[in-house]
Amino acid sequence: MIWGSEIPFRNQYFTGREDALQRLHTQLISHNTAVIRQPPEALYGLGGVGKTEIAAEYAHRYSGEYDVVWWIRADQEDSIRSALIGLGRRLGLRDFNPEDRDYSSRVVLDALQSGEPYEAWLLIFDNVTRPGIVSRYIPQGRGHVIVTSRISEWRQELRTDGIEVKEFDLAETVRFLRRRVPQLSYHAGRTSSLPVPGAEPLSGEEDARREATAQQLARTLGNLPIAAEHAAAYLTETGQPTQEYISDFNRNAHELLSQPADMYSAEIVSTTWSLSRATLTPEARALFQVLAFISAEPISEDVLVRPTVAADLSGALAKVLGSRAELRRAGRELARFSLAKVHGLRNVIQLHNVVQAVTRGRIEREDPSTAAMLRDIVHSLLAAADPGEPEKEQNDPLYERTIHHVVPSGALETSNPLVRHLIIDQVRRLHLRGGNEESLSLGEQAMRIWTEQFGSDDILSLALAVQVGIAQRACGRVDEAYALNSRTMQALRALGEDDETYLACAMSHGQDLRLLGRYDEALANDLDLLPAYEQMFGPGTFRPLMVNNNIAIDLRCVGKFPEALIRDQETYAACEQNFGYADRRTLSSKFGIARDLRRLGRYEEGLVLSRELAEIVEARAERWQLFRLSVYEELGQALRRTGYYVEACDLAEDTYRRYQSFAGDEHRETLVAATNLINHRRVTDSLAGAQKLGEQTVALWEKAAGHGHPNTLAARANLAVVLRRRGAISSAADVNETALTGFRQLFSYDHPSTLVVMSNLASDRAAAGDTQTAREFGEQAFAASQRLLGDQHPITLGIGTNLSLDLRATGDEDHARVLHASMLKGYKALLTDEHPHTRRAAEHGRIDLDLEPMSP
């Protein structure tokens, strides 16, 4: 057998690629052996992706099927001829004259084509750079030809589509790294990169740690085989900890990958993607350099083509960034050499993260002024793509085009005010769409940099701080949000209280007050803000509508339900007219109306709206974030109030689990859902589960908001009902006493929550045999509820029904009979004969009242 000396040694660590090898073998042998013009197969793809390694592995694996296997370095025409002449010497051909290179190479090709002296041959043309030239040296006999190249267009030259070689998948990279690197090995005590037969296995914990570290390294390297090979060799030689290697890579990939290492491939990795100036047009080179300073995520053509930015540039940069046609031409050229991926359907272009990092590092080292210029250009492109008005949902696709490029491009460090406005808008948009953690991460990162770079009193730093405070609050960090907003407001007052940023901060401050349970202060704050907002933005525009929405929430919190409903209806009408019925802003107002109706005792109307909301978010395919969860939480409450206990409980259990998964057990929205779920479980007779959840929820509310917070007190009140139902009368009374004292300290006026707890405490006293005290509590609560809520409110009917029992127990039979009849009539008119409370009242049973915690 003739075996070429240029064929690389077999790589003992060759990993994966079974599909590519099998496909290559199948396609090479699939043609009839009588076919003389056997088409070659081309392996193409990004430099460093492993094309040469696959070809070499194929040669070793299937060598038994060939009489001749010959390797040809094909980057230059002279090297192709030299390889063929070398093959001619080994074949011992007649009329072969190595001195006449053109003639001799033709003799070799004729011999291969004729099958004399060998029919079964394999030629591998490695690293083809010019398909038009190499096609002249491919024999058309019965043997096989493999071509490796970065160039992707092969059908015209070689009548084959070729096989694109892509990066490893994550599992392949991890397997390769763990086989090669001792500190990531599958075996304990391994000190070299060679296999250790019978080595001691790892503990489960250590194996999981190494697997996680290998995965992190693999992702950092973008699963690129040549980068993984360098990492493995370098780590094995130096013993450097893997985390240090990852840090060095992130700091300067070009410098790290320029370090020599004992690799299967002898090339310096950092030079893998360096092409000569003659290879690419100036426009393609310019685009390649710009892409190196954005991010490795796909970048939209609409971001890159910005004539306003190009107008300030010259030469190739101006052409490629000012013309869609020039950009596409340059992009196709980069794709042809596998330097970038162009997705025509999505209209985006993308560099591999390692290629990008190395290219950027090389430019920064060799030409710092060009690197600074490219970075500024990228920042200008991102700023030019800012649509403004992050409140508008229709702008989301435009913001999505830039969000992944902000941090990698270094935009957080720029002093360009337009870029800084984009970052503020992105932080705001993310939390408006429910991406609270993303919003907070980006906002806090930018705020740290800006505070250090521009000072804490810089106006844009303060504007960002407002958005960070909102994100902190949405993530459950209410105390931090309050502290940040208080500091920011103090700094902004110097600009005047009619400043737009000050007003935004003041509105956010009102939401902080509300979440802290300081409802009266929140209401006063928001009522003061509304005229200023209307004067600055105009009545009926989005921002004043948001203030009006907040006022409605405040009114609901202080128990002024009719006034809250009026505000919400006004806001809803304006939002529907301005933004459409399915816009998130419109839905928020409709959500408020549903809550108002339920607080007013108009349960059926509230249920209708809650169902409509759920249908709309389903149709919008809303992600399972806080807004969608709150819609389903609201629907569960509406179902329970109208008597659909089992259906409501099932929905509430599912929603609560989703809250836990999305926001965690201690987030305030999760605790709101838990506080309501106590009642769902109670009415479906899951009393043990209700008590356990109630005790847990009270403890978590105390931790999150304090002992005296209204929602902590609401959870206590709901737990007390469960305790009484389970026979713990004394404990129930103690818990209700604490809740009642807390509500009286919070509200100096009659509040629905106070009245509910008073009625429940009356039930505790009655259960303990103290009917006179029960009657006194009931009479006080009933009179106050009539004044506050009206005779026909469900709370009033429940308090009255219970009072009628205590009147009878204390000997006032006539008064009891008249009151009971009135309450039963009210229940039938309001809730129908079949509602559980109506049936309970008809049986002269006690009505268990409960509280819904306040949630914005």
C-alpha cells in the first residue's frame, strides 16, 4: 500500500464526528464502481472547526479500502503539483520526469484516471483556497477525492454540494475535554492526559463539579474544536486551573490562543482566521472588523446599515454601512470563506465567538486607534437603532435587535449620550415586559460603571437609577428600591420638581410606599403627581394614565373601592382608544377593573372580565412571567368568590407552583398567591394543608415585609379562620387579636380588612362560648360595614349573618330572625341560591370571611 508521508498521525483523542464520517463514506462509495467521473466530496466550514481532522481520521479508518492514500496541501498551486510529483515517484510511472513539473503532474493524473497501476486510491486536497485551480488537478477515475476548505460554494466547480462541518455539540466538547485534561478527567488521581486503565472512579459530587466546569469551558470556547484542542493541551502542559484559563480567555482570547501548546495541529490558533488582504475585498474586511466589535450573537442587517452613521465615515466602511446592497455583498463574501454565517431568512449575520474574540484582540494589540474607532462606530450603530418609547410593544422587535450587543460591545463604558439613552430604554423595556431579572442585571451593571465614571449626580446616571429602582422592586427587593429611589429623588430635586426624570422617580417612590404598606402616603404622593404629569405630557397620554392607574390601586388599598373603579374605568377607556384592547397597558387597566368589581362584591361581573383577560393573554401567547401569573391568580380569586371552589383551587395551586418556579418562595407576588391559596384550600376542606401553608406564609411575610405589614396581617387573618375550623379556638382568637390590633394601627378609619377581622374574631368568641362579646364585635362591625360598603355587599351580608346567630344566642330572637331573613334575601339576590355562602346562611351556619392581600 502507498501511504503518503504528509498524512497527519492519527489523533488518539479524536472525538465525535461519527455522522460526518459516515455520511462522507456513504457518499464516496454510493456511486456505481463503473462510473469514471466519480465526484469528489468537499468538507467545508469555519477555520478550526475540524475539517482536516475528519479527513485524516477518514484516511486512517478506511485505509483498508484503498491501495493508495495521498495527502495534498492545496493552499497553493505549486504545493499541489509538488504533491502529485511525489506521488508519481512512489507509483513508479514510466515517462515520468520530475524536472518537467507540468508534464509529470499530468502523467500522474492520467495514471490515476486510467486505474493503472491502482484503481482504489484516495486523494485528500487539504485547505483549498481556490476551487477553480484545484479542480484542474482532480482526476476523474474510480478512486475517491476529499477536499477540505473554508469556501462553501462547490457545486459549480466540483458538481457537489459538499458537507458543512460545524462545531462540536456541547456533549462532544465536554467529552473531548474530560478525556484530555487531567483536572477534568473522569477518573480520580489522574496526572497525565493518557488513559489510566483501572483508575479510581470519582465521587458523584466531584464528577458533577468537573462536568459543570467542562461545560462552562466548552461554552466559553463556543464548542470550536481547535479552541478546545488548545485549551486541553495548554491546561495539561501548564496545570493552570480551568477557571483561570476561562478568565484569561475572556480577558484576551487573542493573547491566550497565541501561546504555543502541544497540539495535534501545529499551527498557532490565533492565526487560524487571518486571511491575506488579497483574499477579501476592502468592504468584506471592513465588515469583518466591525462585526468583531459587536458580539457573537446574530446582528440584524437593519442595525448595520445606517446611512446617518456612514455619512461620517469614508472608504470601505462608509460603503458597507451605508448601503444594504454593499453590506449583503460583503456578508456573502465572508460566508463564502466560512468567516461568518449569513441567515438570509432572518436577515442577520454572525461571527463565531472565538473568531470574534481573537480578531478583536488582534486589532486591539496591533492597532489600538483602529480598535477605538471601530468600537465608536459600533456604539453609533446601536444608538441609531434605538426606536425610543420603550413603552410601545410594537417597538419590541427593534429593541431585540440590539439588546444582546450592548454589553459585549462595551457600550456600558461609552460616554456617548445616545448610547446611554439606549441602555436606559433597554432597562425600562425589559421590566415593562416582565424581564425583571434581566432588567436589574443590566441596570445595576451599568449603574456601577456610570457612577464611577460620571458621578452619582450625573443626570443620565440618575435616570438609570430610577429604572434600576423599579426593577429592584419588581424583583422583590422593595426596601432596596425604596432606599435607592429616596436618594435619587433627593438628588433630582435640584433640577426642579417639574423635571421629567424627577417625576418618574416620584411615581416610582409612590409604588415603593404602597408595597411598604404605607397606603395613605402613596395615595397622597400620587394625587400630587397627577397635575404635574398632565401639565408636562398632556391629559390622556400614557404617563398621566399610569399615574391615574396608580391612584386607583392606592384607592383600592385604602378601601375606597367605588372611587378606584371610576379611576380604572377612565384609564381603561383612554388606553383602549389609544393603544388597542390587547395592549399590555390596556390589559393592566382592565385587570384593575376586575379587582375593583370583586372588592365591590360584584363577583359575576369581575369573573367575566377575569376570563376575558385570561383569554387575551392566551391569545397573545404571553410568557409565564409575573403579569400572566397575576392574571391567572386573579381568575382563581374570581372563581372562588363566585362559588367555583374546586376549579378555583386547582387553578390556584398551579399558579402558586408557577410563582415559586419563576420568582421563588419569598417573592412578594408568590406570597400574595400563597395567602390566597390558604383560603382556596380551606373552602375545599384541605384544612391541614391550609394550616401548614398559612403558618409558612405568615413567617415569610414577616421576613419580607415585617410583622405589621397589611399583607402579613391578612395572612394571619386567613390562618386564624383555618385554626378555628380545625378546633384550635384559642389560637385562632389570639391570631385574630394580633391582626385586629395591627389593622387598627394602620388605619385610623373604618377599613374593610378591619371589619372582616372583627367579624372573624366574633366567631372565635362565639365558638369559645363568649356570645355576648361576639355580639358586641358583630354589631360594631356590621354598622361600620353598612356605612362603608353598603347593605348589599358580601362582607356586610356575611357579618350580618353571623351577627344574627349571636343575637339569637344572647336571647334577641326577633331581631335575629329579621336580620337573618334580610341577609338571606340579600345573598340570594347578589350571589344566587346555589352559592355556598347562600346555602350556608340558609342553614343558619356561620360565614367564614377572609382577606385578599393587596398587590399592585
